Amino acid sequence: MSSEPPPGSGQQPPEDDPFRKRPPNEPPGEGAGSPYGSEPPPYGDGGPGGTGGPGSGPGGGFGGGPPGADGPPGGGPYGGDPYGGGSHPTDPLAGMPPLADSGKRTLARIIDMILVGVVVWLLTWGFDVNEYDVDSDRIEVGKSFWQSAVAAVLYIAYDTVMTVRTGQTLGKKLLHMRVANLDNGATPSVQNALMRAAVLWIPFAFCCACVWTAISGGWSFFDRPYKQGLHDKAAKTVVVSTN
């Protein structure tokens, strides 16, 4: 069965993503062909019933082999371990670059906050939507809300668009890091990138500001084994080095 999406779906095949993890036996740039790469078919040279097939064990025919030969308890459909003898590693990080340093991630986030924060300030200043205005000891809460809304939209849009394109915000690009799906190493989809950005920036904009950013991003300093922030956990992503 082909792994490509149906025609007209608009979804980019994962084989086209240069960052996705590849099986150890698949040469770089090769995404088509047998899912087993250069390994022999699972039934051997003769296919089902042929040489090396399920019926070629001692005694011949089906059921002629020793007990458990057709699949020992806990084994895969072809015997052995359920992951094909190691061809499908259980460690999600196998085949990916090393995880990015949490300190560098924090610095990259500060860079992004400054860059987008300047744009937020210019927009809210230009439209006279300041964080608060003091008039006879009265704070106009409405203006504070609208600035928070502008900040949330811009931060989420910036993070989502940049992550979907290359897996890198400007801060991450400067410090040689990128966001990757934990399961396959590919660049996150729009849905995953939007989830990641929303978890990070909505609390930041409306209630917790830098406190939430410190908690969500700082989680990566203590999380093991994937160094995920809370927003990474929500989107099932990791941040890896591109050096």
C-alpha cells in the first residue's frame, strides 16, 4: 500500500521532507520503492509458500515446523522480535540529530520575544492601543485586553508560520536549532505547530507573561529523556541541533 496521500489532498508526502528520519538501510534521498529497502522480502526469495516461506521449516508444509515457529508469544508476524529484528528502533530519537541545549533554547526564545515584541509595540502604539492608560487613577482595561490580543495573534502566527516552513524561528535559526516531530523527525504540520504556539503564547499574552514562558520553556531543563517544554509535550515535538 502506498504511503503517499490521496491525489488532490494537498498534503506533502513525508518522503519529501529532507529532515524526516529514514530507515538505516535507505540511502539519503531515496523515498520510493519497497518499504523494506534493500532487505529481502519478509517471506524470503520464494514468496509465501516458496523457499524461505512460512512452510519451508522442518517437516515442510504449513504447521510442519517446531512449536512456535509461526510466531512465538510476543514476537512479530514473521518471528523474532515485534520490530523486525531492530529494523524499526524503539527509541524515537534514533536517526535524529542530538537534542538542542536548553540554555540555547532559552536564548533563542528571548530573541524571538524581542523581535515580535517590537512589532507588537509599534502596532499598538500606532493604533493608540497601549497596555494601559492612566486617567485620574482609572486604568482602561479594554486597551490592555486589545494589546494582549494583538500580542497573542502575532506571536502565534509568527511561531506557527516559521515552524511549518523550516522548523525554525529566527532565534532558532541564529542558534542552529529546529523543531521536529518526535515520532518521525519531520517538520511539524500546521496543526502541530499551531498547537505548540498556542500553548506557549496564549497564557503569555493574557495572564502569566514571562512566568508562563519560564515554566513552559524551562520544563526542558528537567524533562528526560526528550528535553521537552510543556508546549513540546502538547504538540509531540522536540528541538534538535542543526550543527
